[in-house]
Amino acid sequence: MPLIVRCVGVDRHRDVRVPDLTGARHDATALWALVRDTLPDADARLVADEEATADEIRRVLGDTLAMARPGDDVLISFAGHGTHDHRLVALDTAPEQYEATTIPMAELAALFRTTRARSVVCILDCCFSGGAPARVLEDSPTSRDLPISTESFGGSGRVMITASRFDEPAYEHPRRRHGILTNALLTVLTRVGAGEAVPTVSLATAMDEVLALVRADAAAMGCTQTPMFLGMIEGGLTMPALRPGSHYHEAFPETARPVVGASITDLAAYRLPPEIVEAWIHEYPSGLNALQVAALNEYGVLAGESTLVIAPTSAGKTFIGEMAAVRAVAEGRKAVFLLPYRALVNEQYDQFTALYGERPCYCWRRLVVGVARSQACDGATSTSRTTPFGGKRSSTRLTRPERLDIRRGCWTKCGPSSVGWVSLVGSCSRWRRTRLAPRTPRR
């Protein structure tokens, strides 16, 4: 039976009052790429960021479901912000035109009821509950009605999978840069049937494992997240297990772990901004040294792995952190460099200004250089001037690291590789209790 797939992911928003996200595009891109690699004959389309206006999302979903034939299976996924009154937020969502620039769940339900498709599966990796860490538009109206029921979406042949209950936040995996739900789905759909000649997966059976994985990942972060699976498909829905191929590896080059040599031009394999790679070529004409090559190839610094580098002065440690930081901000995250003394902060700031300040990329405005100290005080941080990720010096002092709640505030969009340099002074015993890999909430 023909499979029709539409993957929507919205990380960026035109209105500055709508906070940008960090993993929604990854969610949509990964599912789309895996379908393209596994089922080249499937009708798969990706709608992300600049394409994902409210009108375009409406048009794509409306046309897809209206044109589906009785034998078609349709898979729709959305990753992005939700609202308190159960709407999906688009690239161009604006408070002044709230209803016109958001997509209500009731509109989706109507499309589900009228389509002739044999089955429709809708995956929503967003949040309607609100709260500081939630993937939700806070300035939206609040509804007390549940947005979804089996009946409202057309009964048999219609399945809705949501990232969490409607009174729970939905979180993001701290290392995978996917929503916990999407990460669990991708894990299960790519792992099953590894030893079979023609590996297949039953969606209903897979959801049991997905639910267990989501709960386990959330519990490991000290959170609660319970996905919802609503609806049924008579006879079930079986599809081939997804296998990464050229589309997936092109979208996520770190998964293929490109082998890098001494030439800095090799870093282009990680899809770093070309103007930055060119600047590094001129800044470091001798290329990468053995320590830096090992950090890339053996320890996966640019593949999202956390790495502790211990080496003598002038061994090239700073550039290892610099590469990881640029990789992070080029993907829309933020990066923090922590150094032990204000003089080093000033020096590093001047170097970054000279190298990145005039570059036509947004790396520099998302990088902050701060001071880390270990003297005791009552709060976790102490600042004399607030410059959150503004491309400026910061006098932030991490004075009580064990009290850091990295799930909130500016830390929520820092990936595990975003701390480019941590120099520990004073007693190290308290720092050992600090989680530098953040428990990132799903918006």
C-alpha cells in the first residue's frame, strides 16, 4: 500500500516574542530522511523552518489528506511549539494574528474525519501544558477542554501519538537533540528486525517499547513524561524497519563520524559554516595537530560526545572547545566558554572578536565567555553584568555548581558540547557533583 509521509519541524520563528527551539527541525528531518532511505518509493516531504508558515502547513496537510486514496497510509509528524488552547505554532505565528497564524487541533480533526485514506497516523512532539520548560507558546489563551479524542479524529484507522499528557511538559533528550518521544520512536523503528531478511515493525507493538523508553529517559532526568497513544487501525499497521542511508547521513554527518585529517578543510564534512572553515584555514595555517585529530576521530567532539581533554599548555585544547562551540551555535544552540581568570576572559574575547566579529554568521552573537570561580556563596551563580549569549564578556561566576538547575533559563538550549573550556580552581570535590550534560527540557 502506498505510504505518504509529511514531516513538519519548526525551530525558527519570525516574531521575536516566540522563542526559537533547538531540536524540532532535527525531529522532522530525521524521520523524513529515514523514510526516504528505507522506502524510496514513498511520497515523503519535509516542511521545516522557512517553509513552515501557517498557510503552507495548512496547504500541505489539507492537500495530502484530501488527495489520499482509500488504499493509502498517511504518516504526519509535527515538531514545534504548541499553545495552551491546543494549536500548532508556525514560522510566522504572531500574537496580533493569532488565529490566522496557528493551526488548531480541531482543524486537523476535521481533515482526519474527511480523508479517504485507509489509515492516518499523526505524531505530535510538542506540548500544550505550559510551564517554564514546556514547548508551548506562553502568551496563548488557555482551554480546559482536551483537544483529542478517538471519536473526534474519525475512529478506526486514525491514530494520534502525543509526546506527553496534556497536563505534562514534553522534554528533549540532552544528547540526541531530539524530543524524547521522537528519539524513542527513531530508536525503536531503526533497531527492530536487525537480524531479519525483511525486517518489519508493527506500530502497535513498537509503541509499548516507545512508551517504556520515554518514561525511562524522563525518569533519568528527574522528570515525568507520559506519551499518549489514541485510536486504532483494523488489522494493524506494519511497515519496514527504518534504516539510515545517504539522506540521513547527509542531514546528520556526525552519525557517520567523518574521518578528519590534519587539514582543516576536512572539517567541512561536519557541515560547519564555510566562512568559518575558511577563517580557520587562515588563522591556523599549520592545520590540526594530533591531539585535535584524536579528539575529532576517536572521541567524537563534533559528533555530540562529551570529552575531557587534559593536556599541557599550548597543546591545542582551546581550539577543540572552539570547534565544538561553533558546531553547536551553527545548529542554533548557544555556547559557553568558562575560563578561570578575568584576564583570560578578556584575551579570549578579543581573539573571538577578531576572528568571528565581522563574519556573516550568527555564531558570535550566540557565544559568551565567562569566568568560573569556586569560592562559596549562597547562590549557584553570581554576576555583576548580565550578557546572556550576546557575544560579549560576562563576569558570570559558577560559585555553587552543585546547585545549578540546568533545566531552566539560558542553560536549556546549551548542548552537552557547549561548554568549551572548564578550568577548575579551588576544591574540585564540589564540581564532581555537577552535571555538565544538561537535562534539557523539551521547550
